[in-house]
Amino acid sequence: MSLVLSIFSQDILPIFVIAGIGFLMARHFGANVKTMSTVSFNALSPCLVFYQLVTAKLSVAQSWRVALFCVLLTVAIGVAARLVALPLRLGGATLSSFLLVVMFSNSGNYALPVVLFAFGREALAFASVYFVTSAILVYTFGVFVAASGRGSLRSTLLGVARVPAIYAVVAAVIVLAAGATVPLAVMRPVGLLNDAALPVMVLVLGMQLERATLPAHPAAVTAAVVLSLVVAPILAFALSATLGLAGAARQASIIEASMPSAVVTTVLALEFDLDAGFSTSVVMFSTLLSPFTLVFLIAYLQRGS
């Protein structure tokens, strides 16, 4: 029990303290979550990804396995969600929202600081690989799910092209493949923005939670939360063993997969006129309940490392 309390106070509570500040900024000081989110998405996230990949000593084989793990996990939990939706008789906009909140976890503004605090910078680099892979899936497969058959190839490609972190990955791969040294005049500002990325991401998480409302479909919300926080980790352990993930790559992948629903799912719900209230409810409840599952997962993974 002392280990669990230690993990909660050192790895989880600091994130909720910062998120709470973001919540208060939005509630009482009128802080603009859209502006903060834009800064995080377009300026901080790509610098975080580039800096972590360029400065970390990653195994190429393990990195590819982490990316494949993300794809397979997303498909597997998506199939599970579709089966669970059958007895719930979900359809139309609510069904699309249900699939989105279950398939896509909060791999950025919540998962990355948790991985850093719990497992260190090597694990954070692998978590960044997962984060970028998940972002690509959100703006391709996620767009198709949100559009419910109305999405076009053009809209999907435009969605992918709007993800700056992808260009950061390409740049990092070029630097690593060429064995080049990035000039200090470039690395210093990138490093500063990398340092700012995680706290700003957590502030944005708290500001977005301020928008949450009570659920209109309590049974479906409960099912989505259970799939995200219980079923997804079980699938993650099985997939990590199947793909041969080990060490920091295994720790980062399992924690990333076990996160609550991604805030971006509410953005997709709004963009495609889905059930945004349902999406926001799942994000809120899964986020608030996530410490109860994450502390035990972190304790188990730390002992097994």
C-alpha cells in the first residue's frame, strides 16, 4: 500500500494539481482553451517529439514494435467496442462517438508526463513514438469513423497534413539516419519548447475538463470507461508479449494504452456533428477514475523492470 501511495503522490498527483490549475484558469479567469491547445499542438508537441527522438538512444526494432503495438491495440479495442455497442443498441452519432472515445487514449497531455515521472526519459522517448503513431491514426482512421462514411480521401489526407508532430518525426529520422549534429542555435530553442510542452499539455487537459457535462447515456459511458481503463490494459499486456516488447518500450506502451479517453475525440465529435456531450462525459469520468487503475499498473511495471 505504501508503494501505491508513493506512486500516486509522485507520479499521478502532480499532474492533477497542474490540471486543476488549468481548470481554475478556465473557470474563473476566462483562459482560452482553444488558444492554449493550438500552441500545444502546433508549437510544443512537434518540438517535444523531435527533441526526444534526436536525444534518446532508442532501439530501432523496439520503436517499430511500439508503433505496430499502437496500431494493433487501436484495432483490437475498436473491435471490442463495436461488440459491446450491440447490446447497448447504440447507433448513428452516439455509436461513432462511442467508438472514438474507446479507440483513442490520451497519449499526449496526460500519458507523456506520467511515463516521464514513473519510468524516466528513455520510456518518454518510446511514449513519443506511440503518441505520434496514435496522432496519425486519429487523423486517418479516426476521421473516417467520425465521418460515418461521409469522409473523403482528400479530407483524410488534409487531416494528416495538419499534424506538425509528423513533420518532426520525419526531421528526426533524417537527422538520425545521416548521423548529423543539430546546430546549437536550433537545439536550444527546441529544447526550451520541449521543456514547456508537458506542463502546458496538462494545463490544457484541465481547461478542457472544465467543459465536461453530466452524461446523457450513463450505461454507454460506463461501458466506454471500463473498456478504456480495464479492457485496454489487458489487451496491452497480451500484445506487448506477442510483439516482444521489453524494458522501457514495454512500460511506455502499456501505460499509453491504459490511459483515459483522448480529449481530441470531443473535437472530432464537434467537427462532424456527433454526440459531443457523450464524448466529453467519457473523457471526464475516465480521466477522474484513471488514477485508481494507473497506480497499480505503474507499481506492477516498476517491479517487473
